[in-house]
Amino acid sequence: MSARAAALDVRSEDDQSCDPDLAADVLEGLARPQKTLSSRFFYDARGSALFERITTLDEYYLTRTEIGLLERHAGEMAALIGAQASVIEFGSGASRKIPILLRALDEPAAWVPIDIDEGTLAQSVRDLHDRFPDLRLVPIHADFMQAVVLPDNRLSANRVGFFPGSTIGNFRPQEALAFLRRVGATLGPSAAMIIGVDLKKDLATLLAAYDDVEGVTAAFNRNLLIRINRELGADFDLDAFAHEARYDCDRGRIEMHLVSRRPQSVHVLGRTFWFAAGETIHTEVSCKYTIDEFHLLARAAGWQPVQTWSDPRGWFAVHFLRFGDDEGVISLRAS
């Protein structure tokens, strides 16, 4: 029996209402030699709020650096996009960055936020309606990691994907490749995409961004266990797991783990999982790229790099891509 079928079976026996995808992921992931949990389940209401706090931390340079790039170059991006664009934002979250782009665009036709957390999605739509009362808002409550069907009759032909925050780094390279191909198929030929990508840099800066002194990232990581306890009736002892961020130099990625402080067992949906002291649950990756590495990935997925903007320290980059455009001209600007 598959993990998904087992999860559905347990749910019917115990009369529990639970997300079958979460249940299947937990049962399968905790049974692996290297225990894992998918980072896509971080973003319940509390997880989304904690992540927004992370983006304001001194150590978390990604958000403020990307916002600076968007503020300085939104006009150039708008010129490349053209008039009457429909902007499709994948994983919109609190939508802090999209207003910068929308204000620069020439008569934007629509904004299509896609997010897995329904409450956060509804709030971001209310906020954007207040700021852009004449803009067509087309929210889609969905997991952008799956195929998303766009309401074509409500969108203009000029389409641009918006994927900030270096969320692309949360995918392993093959997953990132599949995602970029899927987005291209969703948006269609000649569509554009603006995507933020964190760059490789010194180890101290990277580790601090994922293990802040206030412990907000640790709380964000452990909140995944809180969610599993609440939604699946598990009995994780939060104090028995420590947050750890580490950097894999060979793979060029940050990894987040939850480390068992002692030998223990955890019960989930009728299953028992044993942990040795020091054993970890791998919860997230955050891949870092050089600009050339990301250009190679984009091209492999059918996207052509048109322009790239980076900050003076070379910590972060925002890329403008065009789908299926073999004539794209690559340029790099630092500001």
C-alpha cells in the first residue's frame, strides 16, 4: 500500500480530517534512511507569519536586497514587458514586492496571485485592491508546484511570470528545471518571467541568514512539527528537536534540519518512528547559484536570459527571461 493510500486508510478508521498530501508526505518522509519533510508544508497561517518576520531580520539580506533591485530597475523591467501585461505571481505570499512592479507597468491588465495558503492569499488580494482599485485581480488558491490552469478569458495575451524571493532555490536542480518548464507551458510562447535568485557568497553570511540570533528561523522550522501534531495527531516533542542550518559546498546549497536531541520515538497516524540522538529530519534546501549557472538552468528549461540585474556586492540577482526566444540578448548590470 502506498503512503498516500495508507494515510487515507488511517483517516477513515480514526475519523480524522487531515490533508492526505501532508499525511502521505510525512509517512513516506519519516520512513526514509534520511528522514525528510517537504518544505511546501511550512506555510500554514503561523508559518507564513513567521516567514514574513524572517524577511525583516538583519541577517536575512535576501528580501531587502531584492526590493532594492526592483525599486531601481522596475522601469527597465516594465519597458521590456510592454503594455497591458497580465502578471502571474507564483507563491505570492504577503505580496510585498509586486506593487513595485505594478506601479512601473504601462496599464497592467491583471494580477494573478497563486498561493497555497488561502488566508494569506485573501489578505494580499484585499491589500492590492486598496492600492490598485482599477486593476483586475484574479487570485488562484493552489499549490504552484503542481500544474496550474489559468483563466485565459480574463487575461491579456502579454503575460509575465513573477517569482521573487529566490524561492527557485528551494527546488533541487531537476525540480527547478521541471518547474521552469511547467511555467513556460502555463504562460505560453513569448511569455516573460522576472525571477529573483540568491547568489553564492561567503559562508558566514549564508549561515547567518538561515540561523538568526532571535531564533525566528528556528521557530519557523519547528512550526512544521506543530502543524503535524495539530493536523495529523502526532506527538512530536518540540523541545526534543533543535534547528540546524548547514551549507553543502559540493551542491552549493543551504540545508535546514531538525536534530533529535536524544533517542526518542514519535507516533503519527498509527505509525511509530524511531530517532537516534543526533539524527535529523531534513526540511528544506536553498540552492545558491552563480549568474552563469542560473542562465544554463533557464536555457535548459526553454527560457532565454534577456537581462540580469545584481547588487554591487554580488549577493543577489533578478533575471528577466523570455520563453522560447532564441534571440534573447544577455546583459548584466550592477547597481
